[in-house]
Amino acid sequence: MLANPTPWKKSRTLGDIYGGRERRRFADNIFARAHSIQRPTSDTELPILLEDNPSRDFFFPLNGEEVIQALKALPEHDYAGITHVWMRRLKKQDYLDGSQPFATFSCGSGVRLITLYPFPRDLSYSFGSKRPPNSAFNDASRFGGEIVQIGNDWRAKWSIDGLRRFYAHVLYHEVGHHVDWYRRFWSKANRKELEEAADQYAFARTATARHVINRLDDSGLVAEAE
């Protein structure tokens, strides 16, 4: 398993879990739960969508149907091997501790799983008391957010549109890991190249993500924060 820091906060990750080669010490044992998912049969329509209730403090900026539509806007050969998408509940304490990733990609035993986690309902994201690096300001502005200091707390504040575009980017980043793992086979120790490959994939699909979000918004199919 690989866990890769994002520019947002070094304790937050867009992590990867590849085939059970390493364990990550999550309190709720994400590794065991992810790999308890069964290999789908040959006649099952893919990807299989698993949706948890996100709890009262969090929501999914893209709902399950939107995530599937966003996947299917990509070239079919990029997402065809993905067997499951898990919209997974987030424990508030894990968020406060900074121990939970935005998303993960895992594979093994005939399962290729993207797991997405929800976001705080107030559309803001805390970095704590330490000023974030300049890269975080750049990344926030790229998706329509801004970072402000409120008392001793640095927070990224979003519009719902910006947050939805960011989540589409997170989803495509994990698809990028899927594509990279099965086509290019980077060394598991080569973390920099793994992240660069996934980022390049996601940023190359920025126009696709924007088109998908605009189409979903026009259709009235929008995830609710309230």
C-alpha cells in the first residue's frame, strides 16, 4: 500500500492501496474491509456502487449516480476494469486527526476499488494553526476555493461548484492510479512517479470534469450539502 501526501496537508492523503503488499494502520482497518469485498461475477454490471450514509457532519459533493456518470464520461478502456466504487462513511475524529484520505484506489483478488470519502457540510476545510504552503493556495484557487485565516485557524473555503469540481478531480486522480498500475507498473517504492502519473491523468481530464459537472448541474442532479 502506498499513501501519498497532497499539497493540501501532509497528514491528508490521496492514498493508494495496491494488492495487499503493505498495511496501513487505520483505526477501522480499511485494508481488511476493502479486501472483504468479493470479486464480481462475469455477468455483473460494473462498476458496483456501494453507498454509506455520510453522517450529519459530512456529505458527498458528488452523489453515487454522479460519480458513475463522471466515470463513464472517460474513455471506456480507462475505467472498464474498475469493479467497485465505495462512497464510504467518514468518522469525524479521523477527519479531526487528519488521518483520513480524500480517496483511495486498491486492487487485489479480482477487485479494483475506488473509495471516496465525504466532506464537511460547511464547505470549509481546516489546516489547523500552521499557515499552509503556497501550493495549497494555488490548488484551492484552481478549483474556485480560497484559504483564509480565522483566528488561529487556517481554512479553505469553497463554493459548492468548486468543491464538486475538486471531487471530480479526486475521482479522476484515482482512475489515474488504476490506469498507471495496470499499464505502466511503476515500482511501489517510486512514490513520486506514482503521484505524478495520477496527477497528469486527472489534469488532462479537467475539461471532461468541467463538462460533466455542468451537465449534471443542468440536469438538476446535484448533491446537497444541507
